[in-house]
Amino acid sequence: MNKDFEKYMSEFVNVNEVDLYRIIKYQLGWEDEFGKDSTSRGDINRVYSSIVLGICSVFSDDIKPSYQFATSIEILANSWYVHEDVQSGITERNGRSSVWWAWGPAQGINTGDGLHALARLSLLENNSKFNEIILLKALSIFDSSYLTLCEGENLDIDYQEAPLVSEEKFMNMLKKRSGSLASCAFQFGYIASDAKIHNISEKKLGIIKELGEISGITRELNSQNLIIDSENLPTEIFHKFSSKKKNIITTYLLNNSDISTKRKIGEMYLKRVLEVDDLEALKKEALASDYKNYFSNLMGDYRSRSLEIVNDLGLSDNQNKKILTIVFPNESF
């Protein structure tokens, strides 16, 4: 966690003592339910703001101007987390009660809306170092990314009760739902690297956007893969499973298994809520199939695509490696 950035974001949020901001500070990990300093401040995982700062550092030695954009995407992501928790009935996030579980669904929805507005305002700070061209581009990226996220969520909800979803449709949904915020963060990092620029390269921005989408998709795929690879499944992931949200494992099995396996999974998904026994049954079917090879090949395809397009940015080998490490944080290049 970047302490200078954290201080910047905290000062941006600490502008009002209305009770809404107490809940917002809880969601952002700074305070507990009673408004006291949180003891877990140092453990906060700032995925999207870290991407902005990391990408900016590839193109510039001065990342401080990007704090404005990093604040925006981090708050926007938390807006989405709050709404997702309400919608999916997720009672715990990051080891603490989710906002709606602590304050009720109505306050959860309102807090999510407030976070969205706050995220947008971050892009329009009066003391911004960026020119109008960059700020208008940032607003366009912000709005289009969030709209794409909503499109992906619409598909995810539709697929929840669908008996069969093709792999192509599932991956398209994942690109929209999981790739949108990451692509926004990647683009923010790129345009924030030069506050005075008047001509943004749309070609390079398009490459950066795709790399961001790949980052978001592969992060989500790795999270879903924990269903069969983890003994202690994170609460958020189990809640998504129990609410019958489609995942890469069920999608693969329903499209590539024999009738018997398809029937087992189909009967499982007729339940109102899935349970731990269903998780174990799904894990058993996946491990008995060729799923692991399929998943490895899928991730390999995304890695190959990233290696292919990053070279079109015209950067040094060291810069390319830094970008690829942000796309795939658990791999070396």
C-alpha cells in the first residue's frame, strides 16, 4: 500500500462529517463500525489504485499527479463492491461485515451511490494538474467503463438461472464485468503519466485498454478457480457460488461433459441456494475431467496475447516487463 496515496485519498474523502462519510470510511477500511480508527489499515488491498500508480510509473518518474485518477477508480470499485454485496447477499468483505450487513440494505445502496458520485468528483478537482483534454478523456473512460460493467452484470444475472451458457458468451460477460474496471485503471495510469499532453495516442490507449481487460479477466478466473484449488474459500467467492452465479468451472463442465455429469450439475442448480456439499460435488467433477488442462490453456492464451500486443507500444524491454507484471502479478517475465 502506498502511504502517500492513502493520505491523499483520505484527505479527499474527509471533507464532510455527515454520517454517510462514516460508512464510506468504513468501506474504505479506515474506520470500524463505531467510527474508530481501524486496526487493519495496513492490510488494505488497493487493487485498482495500485494498477493506476504502477502503469503511470512505467511512463513517468512522477506518479503523484496520478493520485487523482487512482482515487477515482479505487472509490468507484468500492461503490461496486457495496452494490454487489447487497445484490448477492454477501455478508462479509475483507474479513469484516459488509456495509449492508452492518447498516441494512437501504444504507448499503445509498452508500454505493454516494461512492460513485464521489469517484466521479475526484476527476474534477479544482486544483487538478491536468488539462481539459485529459480530464474529458478520463470522464469518458470512467463512464464508459462503468456502463460496460453494468452490461456485464446484466448478463451475469441473466445467466444465473440459464440452464446452459456457451463458453463464448460466458467469456464475453467476464470481459465486460471483470475487465471493465481494470481496463479503466490501466487507461487512467497511462493518461496520467503526462499532465500536459494534448494529443493522446488512441492506438496505444487501445492496447493499454486491452491489457487491462486481460488483467481483470485473468484475476477473476483465478478467483473462480479457487473453488477447486483452495481449502479455505474466501467468503465473497463462496457467496457468489451459493447464489448460483455461473463460473468458469460450471461453464466448462456443462459444455464439455457427458450427459450424466451435465444432469448432476443441472439438478444441483435447480436448488434455491447451493451449499458446501454442492461445492465439493462440483470440485469432484472438475478434477475428474480435463478442466485443469483447459484452464491452463485458457490462461496461456491470455498470456500469449499480452506478450504479442505489449510490443506494439514501442517501449523498452524493461517497460514491457513492468506492464506484464501488472497484468499478471503472480508471474515473472
